Amino acid sequence: MSTRRFAWLSAVLLAALTGSAPILADTAPTLPTEPPAAEAQVLTTPRYGQDIQPIFDRRCIACHGCLGSPCNLKLDSFAGVQRGAFALNPYATHLVDYPRTDMDAVGTLAGWRELGFYPVLTEDPSQDDTGAENLNGSLMHRLLAAGSAFNQPGFSREALAPVYAGRYAYACPSTVAALDAQLAQNPAQGMPFGLPALDHQDFDTLTRWISAGAPGPTEQEQQATARAAHPAAVARWETFFNDPDPRRQLVSRYIYEHVYLAAMALEEDPETHFRLVRSSTPPGEPVAIIGTALPYDDPLAYAGVQRFWYRLHKETGAPVQKSLFVWRLKRAQIAHLDHLFFAPDGPGAHWDAQAPLDPPWGIGNPFSVFRAIPAEARYRFLLENAAVFQLSAPGVRG
Ligand code: HEC
């Protein structure tokens, strides 16, 4: 990179970091010419749900949307944004001692910090009117400013080839100083990575939000989002899965172990996605996910409880296509499953009375673990729902 280019980057970053995004637009000759933001917009702080998440959804979550995202940074919910990033690379040699990083693995922000996640926004926002400190301390803003400076139309991705080639050994910079050093070495590493920069309006909205201390949704908004619109539909399914009859419990386990990655879309509420989880709390109470590493791990031992319940947990993060496997469930499906597995005038007549109804947990041959369930009911269930199982293999290449 030429010294001239670097000097220009520094100037642009400085301008951006002092909270003056419009200066960035004025300095960069190649920025698209969009109308300046209306005055009213400049004065109000952007709201997370309405203004910020949609930008992340459009421009970031294709890469930062699932488990194993670059730097483990998930931008599909405020909790993920706030949790921040994690320098250990899941694709390096950490398969064994890499901690579980699903959003439910740790309950508090302090817990994430303890695990090693670092903020990408200023952790203790300053109330300073200029917002300069908040921008200055934000890894995210520095990366967006670098993206705006270098990835304007006509940019080349060649400069990223070495980063891509070394991706398995890559460790994310966790401090402003380390990130600055990286960007000085390779200013093309701004965000969105290898893609055209944010347009002027999105960049301006994010800049104003970060400089205002990156406020999240209110507690009330979060609760409203987490609430199911059709609790009766959820209750019907939870009743089906939690019937204490041992044969029914084995069928619930069989179904769970096949659909734990699926997004359940109920006929009564088709736009909402639920995930079937195992919880230490019964229906009616808030879900407390028992987050075993594998779906066939023992939930009782893991959570230290005597009993667990299957629950429908509402997904509140933005759906990401590559990890979205929708399992559409008509209301009549409950009666159908009842008939398929248990009716004496169908496959349900052939339960194997010699096989255990409470086989041990842990890795095992599923043909043996579930052999009490009539084979025809098992294979019909798999055939009828094949689209969900065939697709359930999320992959990320950030
Ligand atoms: C095409 C994939 C891709 C997209 C889209 C993308 N990123 Fe990234 N992001 C990456 C990669 C790869 C890294 C790690 C490599 C790097 O930092 O250069 C990363 C790292 C980051 C980091 C962490 C840096 C650190 O030091 O921990 C932040 C913050 C970030 N991105 C923000 C964003 C934001 C905000 C957007 C959307 C405006 C975005 N990214 C869009 C691929 C992407």
C-alpha cells in the first residue's frame, strides 16, 4: 500500500472517529452521492429495532449470523452485538477445548467477558455530547470507516487474498490498538469484508447510534419480542411432547434428536420460528435451555435436575438463510403423529416389548436406542419430514 493511501486512510479514520461522518463523505471523492440526512434524523438517536438491526440484517448477518461466525461475532440480535467478539478461531485446532458459544451457553454479559468475549462497541459509553469517545473506542466503527474508505465502487478484493489464505490461523484483534495496527498493514480489511462499503445513509445511521452509546432495545421491547403471539398453539405442542407415558417420552426424544436444528413454524403463527429445546422449567414458566453440546447428551446429568421438559423456544434473532430449516406444522399434525406412533390400527401397533423404553443417553446406535418404537413409524416420520433433516447442516464461510 502506498504511503499516500495510508495517509488518506488515517485522515478519513480521524474524521470518522471525531464523530463527523459527513466529513468522511466530503473527503472521499468516490462515495455515492446520496441526499444528506434530513435534519430531524440527525437529531434523534437511531433506535435499535427499527434502524440498526435492519442494517445488520442487510449487510452483516450473511457472515455474522451463526455459530462459527468470523471472530464469533453474531450481529443477528442485540445480545450478540453486546456480547461482542472472541479471538479464538473455531476453525484452528480448537475442536476439543473450544467452549460452547451458542447464545444460550452463558446467561450474562459478565459471564461472556469471563469466557473471553470482548466488546466491539464502547463498553461504558460516555455521555459526552460529541460521541467522539464512543466512536473512538469502538472496533466496529473503525472497521466500518475503513470499509467506507476503501471499498467504494471499483475496489479490488486482491488485497484480501492473503487474509483468506491464512483464515484458519487467523486471530481477531481484540483491542483498538491491535485493530489499528492490522488496518494500517491492510486497510482493505474493513467491513463488510470484501464487499461494497455501507451506503452513506447506513454508515451515518450506525455512526450516530454508536456515538450515542449504542443503546439497545428497552426491557419492555425485548419482552414483547420474546412473547409468543399464540400461546395456546405452543401449549398444544408442549403437551404433546411432555406426556409422561414412557413410550411417548421415547418418541419425543426420537423427534427431538432429529429436529433440534429446525425452526418450527406453527400453522397458527406461521411467521414465527420456534426451536424445540429441553428446558429445566415446565410449560408456563420462562424457558431455561439445557444446553448440552450434543442433542443426545444426558440433559438430567448436565443440568443436575430430576426432570426436564420439551419446550418451544421463540427465536427472536433475524433468520439467516444458511441455518434456517423450516419445519412447517399444521395443527392436525399432532393427531397425525399420535396416530402414526401409537394407534393400534396402524404402525403404532408394533412396539417392541423387549426393547427398553428408557435407553441410556450418550452416543449410541440410534437403531438400537430407538428400537422399541415401531420401525415403520420411525421411517414414515423420517420420510414425511425428509426436507427438514436433509437440509439440517448449517455451514458458514465468513
Ligand atoms: C463477507 C463476510 C462478512 C460480512 C458481510 C461482514 N463481515 Fe465482519 N468480519 C468478517 C471476517 C472474515 C472477519 C474477521 C477478519 C477481519 O477482521 O478482517 C470479520 C470481523 C468483524 C469484526 C471483529 C473484529 C475484531 O477485531 O474482533 C467486526 C466488529 C465486524 N466484522 C463487523 C461487521 C459489520 C458491522 C458488518 C456489516 C456492516 C460486517 N462485519 C459484515 C466477515 C464479514
